[in-house]
Amino acid sequence: MIWTCPNCRQSLTATGPRQLSCATGHTFDRAKQGYVNLLLEQHKKSKTPGDDDLMLHARRRFLEAGYYERLVQTLSSQIPTAAVILDLGCGEGYYLAQLLKVHPQVQGFGVDIAKTGVRLAAAKYTQNIDFAVASTYRLPIKDNSVDVALSIFSPFGDQDVARVLKSGGQVIRVGPGPCHLQEIKTELYTHAKQHEAPEQSKWFKQNQLERVTWVSSIERDVLNNDLIPMTPLQYQGSIIGKERLIALESLDVTFDFYIQFLYLP
């Protein structure tokens, strides 16, 4: 177990069937789904931080339909056969679970500030994965305990991630490429901005930067009920543009990702 107490940062150990405790005496109960909440109230910026329920359920439907399988395959090829992987901003757990299907020897841990996402993840994915509600800027995780930190569209604190990584540990960071969802953005914005390549970090060195892109035909129901709602575009853009998208039978959509491979020197 790599969890630490968010109060005093001492190691947490199992002191009961569904209870974790530190030497100081702070205790945390596992929910019936199996996850543990390590996000203290004073560290929340809102009552329900993170992605909302609509976004999380839409993302689960879309991802489980296999639309991002090409991204998963690219990531799987870069994961060591036996490692401790930390999914930063794991959401409903899809990516971590898919990686462990390919690499069953891997031990996975996922954190997210959205309790609904962690609950969905823990309820479905139990094999070699442990989930916690926690901030990616205040990781309740032991120093030097993680081989690979994975971030897919999720911000995190570079210094804190560097702390939990083993020497030579790897960070795999996925973000949007210049043309990601460009056909949708063209309908929603007068001038849609393109995403730039990710910035360098003083805490990590970059091994390589890959770009993965493809185009898929997305049917109207999936487009308007799953793909758009799983992104911030659900709450952005013109109403007229959204009406045009609803009227389409289907849309060829570009999926474009930067994958940044970093390591801790």
C-alpha cells in the first residue's frame, strides 16, 4: 500500500476489513465500493470538486465503446511489464483498467478529486487497482513509491509528482493536439483556437513527444449525448452551433493527442 495520511503524512495500513489508519491514530474508512476518501474538507475548493456526474457518465459510455482504443494501445506499448502505476485524475478508471488488462503484473493506483468518478472506478475495476479520492496537487502517497505516473487530460503538481516517483521514474502526460475535436469546435466557435505542444517542466526531463491522431465517424446520438458532454464543450460555444450539431446524422471528428514521455533524473 502506498497511501499516506493526508493529515500527518505517515503511512496508512489496514487496521480492519475496511479501515486504514496511521500511527498517529487518524483513521479512514473504505466505502462499500472499496475506495478510500483522502481528500480533506479544507483542501476542497468547492463542495463537489472535479468533473460533474453528467461528464463522468458520458465519458464512461464513450470510452467503453472503444473510440479511444488507439490511444490506449499507444500507452500500453510504453508501460513496463511490472510496475506501480499512479493514474493522476483517474476519473471513472477506464485507462488504468485497460493498461492492466495488457500488463496484469502491474499494480495500479488511481486518484481523483471527483468522488463520483472514483466511486464508479472502484465499483467496476478491482483487479490490482486501488482508488482514492485525493488531489493531484496534495498526493497522499509515499515518497519514491511510484514507477509510472499517468496523466490524461489532468493537471497535477510537478513537484509533488516528482516526490512520489522513484529515481528514474516516468511520467506519461497526454493532452490535446492542435486539431483535437476541430470539427466540433468549428461549429461552436467563430475562431477556434488550436492547442499548443505541452510546456517543459523543471522537475522532469523529456524523452520524447509523440502525436497520435485519427478521424472517426461519430453518430449523432454518441456525438451529442456522450462525446460533447464528456468535455468542457458541453458548457461552451454558441447555441446555434449546438443546434446544428444536433441536426447532423453523423460527423467525422478528428482525435488528436500529444503524448509527452518524461522521466525523473
